[in-house]
Amino acid sequence: MDLLYFVILVSTLVFVHEMGHFVMAKLFGVKVITFSLGFGPKILRLRGQETEYCVGLLPLGGYVSMLEESKGVVVHFEDRHRTFESQSIIKRLIIVLAGPMMNLIFPVILYFAVFVTSGPFLAPTVGVVLPGHPAEGKLRPGDRIMAIDGEDVGTFDEVKRKVRRNPSTELIFKVFRDNEHVEVPIVTDEKIDEKLAHQQLDIVERIGTIGVQPSAPAAVIGVSDPDSPAHRAQLRTFDVVTHVAGKPVRRFMDLEAAIAENRGETVPIAYRRPVNVENALGGLANMAVYESGVVALTPLAGSGTLKQRTGMELADLYAAVVPDDSYLYKAGLRSGDKILTLDDEPVPAWSTFRERVLAAPDQAHHIEYLPARGGRARSGTFRMRREDFTDEHGTSFSRYVLRVRHWIVLAPEKFVDHPSPISYALGAAVRETADVTRFILVGLVRLAQGRISLDSLSGPITIYEVAGEEGRKGPDYFMWVMALLSINLGLLNLLPIPVLDGGHLMFFTLEAVMRRPLPVRVREVAHLLGMALIFLLMVLAFRNDLGGWDVILGQLKQLVG
């Protein structure tokens, strides 16, 4: 099956490339003798009116053979105006450029096919406003974002895209709140996107953020006061409240609203409690199951917050997982403890705690927390440490890891279809193609500068493995990798190396400047040098695919005995 995916992948890209040359040659009246998909012995031949269409046994390439006197072909008088050489320099440039350009246009079609079938999407409704971010005090949970800077938005994905592309910019948000439309100006923050940043390529991607998330937290509660009504009613930290007085509770804000209507009457509270399963799947997994229950809760009468009246609060700041070998465990933190301060500064949310720690990973931090087992607040000191990792390509790296997790369930939101799927998919496809093209171009420049090792080159074996792996995942993944390789193929063919399309473009440019073609001998020598360079690069790519010269030599020794 992997072989089939590989053949489909390579053959499609080669077909698209050669079709570009073929179509433009036909459009300008150039006689095309052969259109071949693949090299080697012909396994299929179809004879057209003047063109032979072939499929070769080896799918690693293809070619379009045009009528050219320079190749020693006998040209009849009536066909002399149809040779490739007889065309103007502009037409020859277009014919040669058409192949790589098709490889750069084709990904737009592939990405469009992926994006147009994506969805449904999360609605553009604010679920969480992170403390210390631009949206704090301006947007509220439950706000429905209708437009940004006069541009309608129909999904939360569009909200993120608009914000990301406008760092350090004031944006006007039109939101629907309390049955009316409100315009809210927000100046976005600017930060470096770590996922798109690449140290070797020296790529720094700056994006805008405002600090909102699409899904609101479910009613996962934290109970720290043993004398509170919630604790006395047998409610505990990480319980998920599902009903209050028989009415469903989906989000934590729904729980707050339900208790706010209470005047001190005892009400039934239905909840689900996660309970760890010991030795789950024979010790292969950490697993918890919900146990359901109902308790009678009597909130304090009068006004006040949910915590003041019941002792319940959102479990956001409660540590859920603290590994025994972690630096925070050694600092005294345990599962169920509530984080109060970091470096003597109050911590309003888990996101704030994470941001502050990761902003200074190499420094010692002082943490104050409230033990789940009761008693007064305690404190400790910790310092993050680097941990070693190996990615799927076998590359080793190290990074700081925050060795503690909280546990918040997000309330499921209603999904919506995109109001303009065609324009959305087309715009997203163009942007994705442009971003990947820029990334690859920078990589080629860094390779030429010697800042990236030639060990990063990959050849047919890697493409074979990737084609099979992505093909098994599904059509979207396969089209995604096909788009990536198509861009690679298009850009590589534009390199000014003789025998590549870029080499021909270079010759035509020199011909336009000199007002005469380069001498045949010069072009022949240049083609030989170009072929030698391509062959060297192919050898290096095979060497990288096979894991080094030692592996190759070992396999050759086995073959010869």
C-alpha cells in the first residue's frame, strides 16, 4: 500500500509540473513530440495527432519533449515556426516557468480542498477571558463577537486569524451582549509564536493576542475551606456539578447564576466525581471514572460571590497532577492544593501561573499554596529544569517543562458551519501556500549560507515513508504532504542550476542581455556541471535517507558477500 501512495504522490506532482510546460507550449503553437510521465521502459503508449503520450516504469520524474533543431531533430519547412527555438524569449520564458509555477499553484487547490471540507467550527463566542491580557475588563464570557474592524466573523477561527495578523494594533470588536450590540476597542499584544519560530532558520513569527478562549469551563469546583457549606455537604475539589435543584448546569457561569438566585434555601446538587482506577489496563494507563452523587447544599443567605456563600469556586488554580519526582513535589505541592501566590504576587488564574514561570524558567521561584489536607497556607521554592526529548525524526533537543497540571473540563459549545466556506477556504489556502513557500525559501537560503547542514536533505526513501504514513492517516493528511512536496519541487526547479528549469531561465535571461544565444559549447559544459551537482545532491539525499555512509557500506558488503 505504501508503494501505491508513493506512486500516486510522485506521479501527480510530476504530471502537474509537466502539464504546465505542455499547456503553454501548445498555447504558443510549439510542436510537442512526447509527453512522458516517468522514465525507463514504456509501459503505456498513446499516440495523439502529433504527440506521443507515455507512462514510464520509473515514476521518479517525467518530461515534455518539444521540437528543437538544437537536438539534431530534422525539422520540416512547415514546422520551423513551431520549434521551441523559434519562439520569442518571452514565450520561451513562460513555457519553462509554467512547470514550477504549476507546482506552486497546485498546493492552493489542495489546501482549498482540505479547508472547504473542514468544519463545523466553534462559534465566535468568548468562553474565557485570561487575566492580565488586553481583553480583560473589555470582553466578557458569553460575548458573541460579530465583527472586527468592520469585517464580519462567523467562527472563532476567524477571530483568531484576525487577531494573529494584527500584533500591537487597535482593533474594534463589535459584540452582542445583553441583547444589544456594543463596540469595544482592544489593543492587541505582540508575542513570538513558538510553534512557527525556527532557531536554525532564524525565523521569528510575531503574532497578535488578546487573551480569550472559545469554550467556557464546566462547573468543576474547588473546595478549600473545611467549614464551608459545600464541604459540609460532602462536595469536594474536582467534583463536576451537573444540576442545581433539578436544572442542568453546563458551565461554571451557569452554576454561579443558579446560586445567585438562591436566598438561602437548601437545594439538591447533582455532581460527578472523578475516581482514579488503580492499575488500569494492567498498569498501562492512568484512568479515572465518574461516580455520580447528589447532596443537599444550603448556601448562606444574602448577597456575595459563589465562594463567599458556598465555599465553591472554579478549580482552575488547584493542582491536579504533581509527579512524585518533580521539583514542585519537592517544594511541597500536592494534588488538590490551591496555588495562591508566585514570587509573592497573587496568581489570578492558572494561565497566569504558567506564563510567569515560563517567562523566567531559569530562575528560582517562591510558591505559596493552600493544602488540600487543611491547615494554613504553606510555601516552598522550586526551579524548573530542562528535560531531554527526541522528535519523530530522531533529533534530540531539550526544553523546560512545567511539571504540574490542573484539570478543567470545557463545556461543549455549539458548532456552526462557516457562513462563507468558499471564500474562507480560498483565503486560507492562499495564506497557507504563501507561509509554506516563505518557510522553504528561507530554508534554501540558510542551506546556501551553510547555516543548515546538508544532513537535512531528504530523498526518495524518506518521501516513500512519508507518503505511506500520511496516506494511511487519511486523504486530508495525504493532500497536505502532497502540497508541501509540490512547493518544494516548484522552488527547487527554479534554482539557477543547468538542467533545471531555473537554469534555462538563467540562459534565456543572459540571451536577452547579450542579444544572442550562449555558445552551444558553453551550454553543454554548463549542463554537465549541473547534472554532476544534481547527482551529488541525490547521493547525499540517499545517504541521509539510509542513515549514513556506514549503513550504506555495510549493506554493500552484505550484497557482495
